[in-house]
Amino acid sequence: MSTPIFYPKDTLVSFTKDEIMFRESVREFAQKYIAPKWIEIDEEASKDPMKIPLDLIKKVADQGLLCIPCSDKYGGQGGTYTMATIAIEELAYADPAVALAVYTLLNNGWPFALQLFGKEEVAQEIIPHVSKGEAFFGIASTEPQGGSDVANIRMTAKKSGNVYVFNGEKAYISGVGEVQVLPWGGGWFLIARTGEAGHRGLSAFAFLAKKNGVIRKGWYPTVYHDIGRHGLTTGGFKCENFELEQEYLIGEENKGFYYVMEGFNLARILVAAATVGGARWLLEQAAQWFKTRKLFGRYIASFQGISFKFAELYAKYEAARYFVYRAARLADKIYIEKDPAYNPKDLNVPVALAKMYGPELAAELGQEVMKWYGAYAYTKESPIHRAWLGLFSYTIGAEGAQNIMRYIIARDLLGSEYVRD
Amino acid sequence: MPNIIVCVKHSYDVQQLRYDKTSRKFLLAEAPKKMSDMDRRAVEEALRIKEKHGGKVIALTVGNQDSIDTIRQAYAMGVDEGYAVIDKDFESYDTNNVALILAQAIRKIGNFDLVLFGSASTDGYSRQVPPKVAMYLGLPFINFVREIRLEGNYVLATSDYEDGLYTYRVKLPALIAVTLDINEPRTPTPAAILRASRKPVTQWTLKDLGVGALKKYFEVLDSYMPETPRKHVIFDASSDDKIPDAVQKLIDALRREGVI
Ligand SMILES: Cc1cc2nc3c(=O)[nH]c(=O)nc-3n(C[C@H](O)[C@H](O)[C@H](O)COP(=O)(O)OP(=O)(O)OC[C@H]3O[C@@H](n4cnc5c(N)ncnc54)[C@H](O)[C@@H]3O)c2cc1C
């Protein structure tokens, strides 16, 4: 049970008629098919991470929620980035442990980055399968020695004839299980070293670990046991002389760092949208509780220690929501409308604000709502910890650590010469 | 291959309708609107018939300028053509007036085998428009339908009159009004929504339909949120031994109220 929060009339974050119709459509879909199942999915996959909700992935695909901004030429929806953002917010509201929301966001942001920077034939080959829910396409950047330091990636890709030969290891990668069980397969927008040390020696690849149902040679995956967000796997993989045809190189060799940074900007908008959707669910859980719980003969929200904190968190929620949709609108200007007055760098600060703010709000809110509910929240009966732990993945660092967001904001506002050590 | 006209109303979303706490009047100006719930099922049913038998699905509305949004929604669901009779005085019309306008529009569209309605609109809930349209058009009419089957030139429709289910067989063309139980309507994809906003909506005025001055048969004088005083009955279940007694008393009270 939850109590809906009524938003004030908003003229700043306002939506077109198409967007309103779309939000209603996704909300109805998500409330009908996902909301009744998310707890069960989270519980089952907490015991066995390979309990992947394939039936719901297919439903999400049939509803047209994957590859929303991708061109219909590739089986995408030909939609906008704002629409993708709306979809993710609503999915996370229905599934605040965010497994399905994150599956969906990765398979919007990264296929779109592939469309922007990859070769036409490769986009033609991969995106239609992703959009039908037959293949996964995420991001593989992090390595065991540390995720934030992208410029120090160690996995190598050596050109040999018509192929690149990969050696090295990736860690904490979402989708390692999904790629194995989805019928077509898929892989990642993967970053590996093709040249000199530092960020100028990195290239991006459409790295297909499995294609046409066949896992390729030299790829050795493991799946982890996470503490939350069950239902979407994370794992690692080793490459031992893994061969990939040269056409899967994305853009130019040794320019991968720049492509992946743009990709991160796009994906992070959706990440932040997921935290806003989850936060809305948490706020409504709190509002519901405040209407029933009484102590010392009063409703607990009559204690200002509680209602003031609620008000502060609500303020952060509205701010996060604003950051998210401002960034989404900018992404549309740059990548969908291709308005020459905007360029990709304009997204850096707005996106970092959204990705810094949303996850921290969601984690703080999750923790507060746990406390407001008291001991009940500490039992498995209560669903709140599932939302809290799922959303916390983004405070830990999925799609970029929080301090990196602070770094980007300070760097772009002050100038890198004053911010670098 | 049947041609189906579905009549859809752009209704107030009653779930989001609020009222003024003192006057108890509805705050209509700020209330969001959407396609009426049963009408959405009618569109869905028409699309399912089309998926099975072919033909064409046409959505028709009468309303203010904003009722075009409902035709867009019907387009997003997959209808082939959309018509809107736009009249700024729509809110003041009674059910006879609306039925007459719809009947004229249906005649003007022409060439139909089946006309579908929702049995009632989400906001007005008068349930008067579909039978009146059937009367104006001289069509057989089946109400409260929860199942439709086409067989050649006939339609079989099962009505739920609460005391039992009745299956009727009538010759096409016919007019059928459906309930919420008939199906689960589809939720449109982003691509369908975007395509819908590019489709043309044919707009007519009353003059285009040859409808002159409308005589009003009745007027809605007032509509407001009734006060429902709560009874605040408390059953004491504060200790384990009191629970069985409290449960029994609760059951008795609910029986007295006729709830169970
Ligand atoms: C659930 C989940 C899913 C993930 N999925 C993916 C995926 O699909 N693909 C992928 O590539 N990665 C994925 N990751 C990894 C994620 O991108 C990394 O966790 C993130 O980049 C941070 O890297 P790290 O965990 O190695 O921490 P580190 O980089 O080691 O950082 C440790 C700490 O140091 C701080 N820090 C780092 N640099 C600085 C600095 N310059 N100044 C101040 N503080 C700093 C960070 O904020 C952090 O608190 C996932 C992680 C999680 C938890």
C-alpha cells in the first residue's frame, strides 16, 4: 500500500501531450506487469542470481521500451531521450529494486551510443536483437584494479589480420548472466587498450561475447552474488585470446575514451531517472506510513524531527527530478534534434548534477524510510530494504562513482588546470 | 471484412478529479482528461476483431477542441482513421443532443458494419448515449457486452445483466456497447504514440453534419461531491481474548450495513 504524492503544478518540468500519453502508457504497463512481481524477482534472484526474469524482459521489449531513442531503421522506436527517461522513471517506480529498470536503461543508452559512434552494419546487426529483448547490450569498462580510473584500463586488444585479439579482465559488469541466457546473446560497449598508456590509447568495441546463440571462444565469465538489485546480474569476465572481427571497432582506433565518455553521459541520465522513480516509491511508502503510525497518541509526522526531514528529502527529490529532465531535454537537443547551438560537452555538468544528486537522494531517503518504519523495515517482510539496496548500487558507483561526478562538475566549472592534481 | 466505428469520449479522469472542500464542487478546470475507460475497451475490441477478420477501425468523438487528444490515443492504439466533431458548447449538451450528433457523424462516415461504444463514460456515466444513437440510426442494440464474436453477417454478443449472462445473435450492421470486463486494453509503444501524432484527424462542425439548433430535453442543474459521514464504530480488540468477540461484532455490523 502506498499513498500517492500530489505534485505541485509544474511549468518548468513540463511535458508534451505525446510524452504525457507515453508516461501513462508505461505506468499502466509497469503497474500491471512489473509492480506485482518485483519483490518475488528480487527474492528469488538473491538466492540464485541466474533467476533472470526473461518473461518480463520480453514483455518490456514488446512494449517498445528498449532502444527508445534508436532509429526505427534499426528496429528502435525512433523516440526521444526524454521518452527513454520517462520510461526508466516509471519502471523504477514499479520496481524500486531497479533490476528491470536498469536492464532497460542499459539497453537504451548503450545501443543508442552504438548507433551514434558505431558502423552502420554493426548497428544493423545488433540493435534489432536488443530491441526485441533477444540480446543484451551494456557497458564494459570497469576492471578489477579500479573503475574510476578509466584512462588506466589494462585489457588489451591487439590487431592481428582482420581481427582484434583481446586479453585481460573486466569486473563488476552488468549483464554477464543475461548475455549467456538470452537467445541471441549480445555483449557490451567495451573499452580496451589498443595503443599508448593513458586515455589516448583506448578504443571502443561492440564486443559480442555471444552472437546467434553461440558463446564465442576465449570468453570466461563469472556471475557474482550481489547485495541488491537482484534479477539483473553483475559479473566479470576474462578474455584469453578472444578474437573479434575488426568491423566491431567503434569509430576510430584510440578514440574510444571520448566515445565512452559521451555514452556515460547518456546512460547516466537514465541512471538518475531510475533513482528518481525509486525515490518516488519510497516517498509514497513514507506518506502511507505517516497516515497510520501513531506514537505517544499522535501521528508520527506531527513530530518535526520526522516531518522536517521528510520535507527536506522531498525538496531533494524535486531537485533531482529537475536535474534529470533538464539533462534529458539537453540530450534531445544534441543527439535527436541535432541543434547546432548545442554540443555534447554541454551535457557534462547537467548530467553529473543528475547522477550525483539522484542516487544520493535515493540512498538517503531509503535509509530514512527504513528508520521511519522502525523494526518492521529490518525484517524481510518489508520491501523497503530491497529498494534501498537496489538504489544504493548507484551510490556505490554503477555508471560512475559519485566523487567522479563532483570532479566533472568542478572541472568543467573551474577549468581542468585548477582541478587536476 | 468489417468496418467498425468506435465512439470514444474524452472524459475527466475521475481518479484525479478533486473537489473544493467547502462548496464540494468539482475542480473541472484543472482536472486531467483521458479516453473513457470503457471506450478504450471498445477500441481494443475493434482492433482485435480487425486482427482476426480484417477490415478497418474508425474512431469518432464529439467534444471540445481537446477531445482530439482522445483520437490521438485511439491512433496510438492502432485505429486506421479518426474523426472529431468539435463544438465549443459541447459541455452544455444533453445525451439526446450528443446522440443525435454522433448518429449524424456515423451516417456521414457511412459504410460500417459495426458500431462500438463503451456502455458508460467514466465521467458522465449516464449510459444513455449508446441506445439513443442506436435508435436514431435504427440499428439493433446490445448493451453491457463482455464478449463479441463475428460469424459471417452476424454478430454474437454476450451481455452481463448481473443476474445472468445472455448471448444474442443479430444481423450486421449493429450497435454494441461494452463493459470493462470485455478485455485488457493495450498500452501503446513509443513508436505508435509518435506515429499517432502525425496522423490527420478529420474535424467536423455541427454545420458540416447538417445539425441545426439543438433542443435540450434536460439540464444538469448541479453536480457535487456528496458528504459521506463516517460512523466511527470502534471494536475493542486490544487483547487476544477480545479478538474473537470483536471479529464477530465486526461481521454482524457489516451484515447490518448490507456490505457482506
Ligand atoms: C551494481 C553494479 C553494477 C555495475 N555495472 C557496471 C557495468 O555494467 N559496466 C561497468 O563498466 N562497470 C560497472 N560497475 C562498476 C562501476 O562502474 C564502478 O563501481 C565505478 O566506476 C567505481 O569503480 P570502483 O568500484 O572500482 O571504485 P574505485 O574506482 O576504486 O573508487 C573507490 C572510491 O574512490 C573514490 N574516487 C575515485 N576516484 C576519485 C577521485 N579522483 N577523487 C575522489 N574520490 C575518488 C570513488 O568515489 C569511490 O568512492 C557496476 C558497479 C555496480 C556496483
